[in-house]
Amino acid sequence: MTELLWLLPLVPLAGAALCGLAGRRLPKRAVTIVACSASGAAFVLALAAFFELLALAPGDRRIEREFFTWIAAGDFTASAGFLLDPLSAVMALVVTGVGFLIHVYSTGYMRAEAGYYRFFAYMNLFLFSMLVLVLAGNFLLMFVGWEGVGLCSYLLIGYYFDRPAAADAGKKAFIVNRVGDVGFILGILLVFLTFGSLEFGPVFGEIAADSAFAPPGSGVLTATALLLFVGAAGKSAQIPLHVWLPDAMEGPTPVSALIHAATMVTAGVYMVVRCAPIFSRAPAALDAVLVVGIATALMAATIGLVQTDIKRVLAYSTVSQLGFMFAAAGVGAFSAAIFHLMTHAFFKALLFLGAGSVIHALSGEQDLRRMGGLRRRLPITFWTMLTAALAISGIFPLAGFFSKDEILWSAWAGGHPVVWIVGLLTAGLTALYMFRLIFLAFFGEARYAQGVHPHESPRSMTAPLVALALLSAVAGFIGLPAWLGANRFARFLEPSLSLVRRGDAPHLSHALEFGFAALSVAVALAGIFAAYRLYVVRPGTAGRIVARWGALYRLLRDKYRFDEFYDRAVIRPVLRLSERTLWQRVDVGVIDRAVNGVGASMAGLGGVLRGMQNGLIRSYAAWILAGTAAVLLYLSLFRN
């Protein structure tokens, strides 16, 4: 199978080409078959590659396939080749598996849309780009996939291009990601200048073997890691480049589930873990990853407490969970970051698709204040979303418990008690805002508009919900903590992290780890209980809290006013510079004046010449005489 690894991204690319070029003339059923078959076939190929990799001895689980030389310039060459190792295999399975389920779901959700073929062309193109990103064997090919998923994100956020809000959100996402990409490009250039190669194997091997990089904190590695992290922060919506992700909810709900929850936004986490040999030898950069990650996790969780749009609650939840993943990488627990990435893909995709089912049932309503009482009318949606909410809250034995507990324990064991405290608080807030969503949407009295008759979604939408609910329930068992057994997931990833620089691991008792896990569950249960009291038992309490803490509520409702700050500090000054200096002074005052001055001079000279050509013989004779006199004068004065 690995000999045909090139087929893995090529199949969805072919589906994108067929849907995009011929989809307008094809019936929707044909588009459905093409798009879903392409994503399903990609998953089957990824599964086959995974099992082939699994059959190898752990030390041999690294398969490189070079297809052709892409760039050859002097001593520099860059190949078009893929790297299949445990890390890329896990990512390929997540991308194609979750992607296939969301494609199936979309056939029901997008059935009435006029641009049906265009939607699936973009979705297949996204799968192609994401697979190129995670399978790339060098930085340059990774960047191609990186930019490809950015383009697909822009296209899918602005899918409803006739809506100004969607068009603006697409442009915002594109621009903010370009800011991060500047750092990513500079990081890649610094890698090339330092090592003369962009291939992962030679670069990471030289870092691990070269004594110049043996002392931690090498300046060039720190600079490289920080620049790469800027790119990761843009793609994965970390402070201060997080502002694009909530607005990206203007796209269709399946887009939010696939791109902005399960896969694309995790590209930054994947890139940091792929470059773990660099980050592990740059403590200052790793500290930056840790601080930004845990701060983002807490900030987004507090904002999620007060949002009323069901998709925006989930958007800020995504930002918060991405912060957890970066915090894990920041304490050196790279396998824990990927473990949480995987489990998060299942339960967050499920939450978004469940939200789409609710929106579909309520004829487009997204405001939680206009829902309520839906658990009996949407039983499958309710039970599957409840499973996902329990999973993301970290309730044992669901998947989120194992991955989040691994991150919290790694922070404590790694000597970061403050990070552990903030992470534990964030976990409690996660349970609170997630069950606020569950209670407002499914419990209490019906608050939706009269004439709306909620109904369960069709099987094409509910079947993926059930599949994702099962994965959200059982996926955590592949990464059992030490107090329950060996962590098979971490052992599987070990070949991908063999070049990571590691410190001395502390020896802490399993009883202590179990106690910390029990405490995290207790904090999550406290958050759920608080939500139950606030929104079910005494629903008026939340309003009284808002009235008492109005200033804080407005700060959270306005998302800490990041957008307003950027408007005052960046957008308006740039506009003033563009209008008053570049336009009025440089463009009009200098360039236009110079161009107009040249034109006026030529016009004046033309007027003089035109006056000479008056048709009078006497005038011509006079000019000839004057010219002759000028020539004779010149010859008499300047002749050698």
C-alpha cells in the first residue's frame, strides 16, 4: 500500500476536480456519490497504510516515498515526497475518517443549497490539501498543503458569498492567517539558511547529532521555533491571532465541524509536534508555546460562558481546547497534545454536527435563548450531543477524560503547578459552558418561534452523529494513563518523537496521579452542577449575576474587545496612513502632480512648436536664419 501512498491525497483531488468542473451539469445524487466516494476511498487507503505501518517493528515505522525531484537549483533540491510515520498516520486517519462522516452528514444538511456541487468540490479540495500537509516529507511541501487549507478555509467560510457577514469573515480569516504565515515562511527560510536543506530527516537528524545544538537554548533554534510558532498561532487561533475563528462560523455548519474544529485548526499543533526536535532544544520558545496556550485556553473558556449563538459557544470551545493542546506541547508532552487532538476531533465534530441538527430542526435558528425543550423532539441529537458534552468536560470513562487528564498530569509532573491550576479551572469552566448549552437547548420550556415544528434530522445526518458518539466514548482507551495500564498511544507515537530532547522524568506515584484524575472529574462535575442550578433549577439566577457583574459580563460578551483594539491600533491607523499620506500626499501630491506636470510641459512645448508651424514662408525663413546664426555662433565659440 505504501508504494501507492501518492493515491491518498490524489483521490480527493480527483473528486474535487470532477465536482468542480462537471458538477454544475450533474444531478445532486451524482455529486454526492463522487464526493463521498472520494472521501471514503481516502479513508480506506489511510486505514490500509496505517495497518501496514503497524505491522512493522516499532523502530522501523518510518516510510519515506520520493516521487520526483520538485525543485533543483544549484546544490539545493526539494523532492515531492511523503513521510508515513505514526504521527502522520494518526493525522491521516483523523482527517479522512472524520472527513468522510462529515461528507455523509453534509448530503442531508446541504441538500437544498443551490451551490451543492461547489460545496463538495471545496470539501474534497480541503481533504487533498490537508493530506498533503500531514504527509509532506519536507517543509516546502508542508507549506503547499498549509496554504491549500488556508485557501479552502477562505472559500468555505465565504460559501454564502451573497451575505456580507460571510464575505467579511472569509476575508478576515484569510488576512489573519497571512499574518501568521509570514512567521512560518521566515521560519522555513531560517531552517534552509542554517541547514541547507528543508527535508525533515536531514534537518532533525543534524539537530540531534550536531554538538552545536546540544546545549539547550541555541539562538538559531529559538528564533526558528518562535517563527514557526507564529505560523501555528495563526492557523490554530491562538492569542493574539485567534480573532478569525469565531467569525468563521458564518460558513455552513459542516464546514465548522470539519475545518474549524476537527482538522484545519489542528494543523498548527501538528506542525509544532512534527518540529518537536527543534522546540525541545529551544526552552524559551517552548515556554512561549506554554504561556500562549494556557492563556488562550482560559480566555476562550471565559468568553464561551456568555455567548448566545450555539455555534460561537462551540467556536470558543475549540479555541480553548487548542490552547490545551499547545500547553501540552509547551510542557514537553507532545504525545499528549496529539492524543487530545485526536479525541477532540471526535467530540468537537460531533458537537458541531449536533448543533447543525438543532439548527436544521429549528429552521435556521442559532440563538440559544430561542431554543429549549428539544430533548424529546430530537432524541438522537440530544443523546449524542450529551455524550460529546460529557467527553469534552472530562467525565470518566469518555475519551476527553483520558486526553485532558494526560495534559493536566503532564503539567504537574513537569514542574508547572500554575499551569495545572489554570488548566483545572479551565476544565471546570468547560463543563459549565458546555452544559449551559445543553440545558438551554434541550431542557426547560420551548422558546422557539411559533409555527416552528422541530423534528429529528434524516438518517444521513444522524448516522454520523451516532458513529462520532461511539468514538467519543471509546477512543480514550487507547491512551490509558499509567495508573490504569500502559499508554499504548504514546508508545505508538514514540518513533516519531525519538529525536526529541527529554529531561529527567520525575518518579511520582500512581496513587497521586489517580488522585489528580479524581480531582479533575470532581471539578468537571461541579461545573455541570453549577450549570444545572443556574439554567434548570433556578433559571433567573444567571440574569441576576449578569445584573450584578454587568461590567465583567460586557467584557466577556465583547470578547475582551480584541476586535475593537485591532480596529483602533491597526486598522484605523493604516487607513489614515493610506488615505492622508499614501493617497493624498504621495499619490495625488507627488505622483499625480509629476505625471500631470510632465503632461502640461509637453502640452506647452507642443504649443510652442505648433506656433512655429504657421504656414508663412517669411516665418519659416526667419527660423532658418535664426538656426543658422545659432550654429555659426556655436562653432565660433566652442570650436577647438
